[in-house]
Amino acid sequence: MSRILVVAGTDSSGGAGLSRDTAMAERLNCSVSPVVTAVTVQTNQALIDILPIAPEIIAAQVKAAFDPGGQPPKAIKIGMIGTPEAALSLAQSLPGNLPIVLDPVLKSSSGGALMSLQSLAPLLPRVTLLTPNLEESARLSGCDFSPGAPPDLPQIRSQAQRILAQGVTAVLIKGGHGRGAHSVDHLFTTTAHQAFSAPRLASNKRGTGCSLATALTCALAQGGTLEEACGQAKAQLGLWLS
């Protein structure tokens, strides 16, 4: 069984965050070393409160996860970070030889703000794969986003190029907030583009971003390429939502 490091916040509703990450990892035969960045008070309808964890405690958790006496993680998933200081602590403490998947959780699906763009800056050059949804991609690239008029492929490509210019190795722009009979995710590197399509499912489950990023991380930990990981993760998300 492969092990992954999951850096995220807790969610008292159980719908997202570390509890959702752990459930998906176990489904994919991976174990989790958890690093808690914040404790949140949430229901399925609202984000009520956030208690950020001190940066030095976050760094200590990372160090403990890589203790020589234990099973070392083979890939890293980052969700909610919380503060710019926490992001800097992670950038300085995470090992440089493992794939890192960053789900830029700018706000919770229950509506509250969880992360600012500033919080991400120190980590972006360390990231193997960034997984924004359409709204997050627009915000990260300095573009406007309208739920009634989601971006088309040329706009998505332009946003991806702006994000890649910030030092990220690859970006997967998720199409779950788009329109049409199929949900299409777009993987971009500096030299290539690949689309991953699946029938759009009518589902209001929370934690889909957490689940997809965790599934991607598990696939990378098990030796898959970026392209293989994106395809496998989208399939697993479809199975969970159906």
C-alpha cells in the first residue's frame, strides 16, 4: 500500500477536507499521513469559523511524517492552507523530490473564503500539478468569471498559460462548473494539452475537488504519469458521484 502526505484543514461536517481526502485514499488503496493546517467549523450550508494552525506546528507535522522509522509518503496533496505564513512554512519544509498536487481551495463549497491568492504564491514553483476549477482558474490568472458564461477553450488555454508562467509544472483546469452534457477537464503543460471528458452527473456532493486531487495524488504515488493520473482520477470521481 502506497502512502501519501495530505496537507489540509479539518471539516466538522465531514463533507470535505482531511476526512474526504482520507476516504478517497483508502478507496484507492493508499494510506494517509495527515498534516492539519486549520480546524474549520462547517455545516453543509455554511462556513462558521476557522482556527489556523501555527506555521511551526505545520512544519513539525511534515517533519514527523518523514521520520526514518515510518513508511515515507510517495506523493503530496495540498488542499486548504489558510495563511501566507503557512504557505511559506510548507514551501520551506516539504521535500523537493516528490510530486505535489495543489488543489487551490479559494473558498469552501459551503460558501466561505478559505484561502487567498497571496497564500499560494510561495508554493507555486514547487507544485507538480495545480487543479483549479473554472472560477479558481480565472481568479488565479487575473480574469473575470461569470457562472452564466463559463470560458471557452481559447480562454481556458490563455488562463492556463498565465498560471504556468507563475512556475507551476502543469495545470488541470476542471470543467465541473461548466455547461453541456459532458464535463471536460483540460491538462496543460508548457508543451502539451490533453482533454479528459466524462458525462456530466447531476450531483450536489461536497468535497469533489478534494476527492479528485487526492485520487490524482494516489495515482502519482503508485507510479502513474500525469496523463494516466488525470484519467484515472476523473474515472474514480465519476464512480463516487454516481
